[in-house]
Amino acid sequence: DIVMTQSPDSLAVSLGERATINCKSSQSVLYNSNNKNYLAWYQQKPGQPPNLLIYWASTRESGVPDRFSGSGSGTDFTLTISSLQAEDVAVYYCQQYFSTPYAFGQGTKLEIK
Amino acid sequence: QVQLQQSGPGLVKPSQTLSLTCAISGDSVSSNSAAWNWIRQSPSRGLEWLGRTYYRSSWYNAYAVSVKSRITINADTSKNQFSLQLNSMTPEDTAVYYCARSSFYYNRWGQGTLVTVSS
């Protein structure tokens, strides 16, 4: 099974500053035949289900603000929030859909400094 | 707009069976491009995929190894919904249970059901 590991576990960033969350997979999630990384990012606020932000490692879901961006390939990925807003306080998860079981990372809690 | 509406009990006794249903609007459970999943979330296990059902000219199911001996996921095309049955519940199964639509990634989720296993 592929194991997803996020860092850090928690993060405090000032409003307007950049937030960076890392995700590492135990095996590559890059499918060579189509050159796509099978990696998604989700945001979860208290009492709500996770909400899809990014898929294929770097494609923003419709309606997601452009301050959210995803990058990386193979086994190492990053979610960046370019200018933190108060509404971005949440827990963020990465998830691989390369092979079952489609595992999630343990989550990164993002707070305001 | 695809929406998923969950229903089912929030309290289950140990050794009993959990039954949850997820009603779909805006899509079809028989879609050839989607899969219908159950995922749970607990402090100890995090987000854990339990299984899915999907239609690709025939019906297919896939289950997580951790629950494979206890789980059944079924689709009901007449009601456009799918269901989860998890047998032999223990306190370790206490979690928030979600249904979710996937086409690779999970792009729609139900509202979640907190299931507590307690006598």
C-alpha cells in the first residue's frame, strides 16, 4: 500500500503571508503513460466533509481561489497558499489515487499566527 | 450539481450491523464514469477509505482489506442510491462516516454521519 506523509503536522502563518504544506508518497504516483500525477489536495473545516481543492497534483477545482496552487511530481508534492486569508484556517489533506487503497495523509492543521 | 444525502442511525450496539444509505441527486449511481465510495474519519485512523461500488457494463465492488470480511456496499438503481453495511461493529468502528463520489479523486461528499458504537 502507498503511505502518504504530510509535513508539518501543524502550521501557523500570518494573514497575507505564504503557507506551504508538503506531502510525500512512499511510492511514485506518476503514471508514465499519461504523465499525470495521481494526487489530490483537500481542505476540511470543522463539522464539514473534506472539500476538493486540487487534482492531478496541480489542477485547481472549479471555484477554488487562485491563491491555492499545487506542485510536485513522483513522490514529493506541495500545496501553497500564496496569501493566507482568515477563511483558509482548516486542516489540509493530500490523497493518492494511483492505486487502491486510495490513502490520505494524516493532515496538516493551518492556523493564523 | 451533484449532491449526496446520507441517512442512517448514529448509535449502534457492539456486535450489531451498521446500515447507512447515500441518496444521489444530479448524477446516476449507474454512471459509467463515477464510483460511489464510503470513507470514515476518526482521530485514531484519520481518513480511511472503506470501499466502493461502480458500474462499467457490470457492477463491481472493491473493499479495504481492513474491513473486507465485514463490509457490503450495494447500489439501488430504482432509488438512485447506494448503501453501506458493516457487520460486527466494535467501539473501534466509532467514526464519522462519509459517502463520496469519485472519478479518480473525491469530488462530492455527503454531509457525514457520526456513528458511535456503544451499549
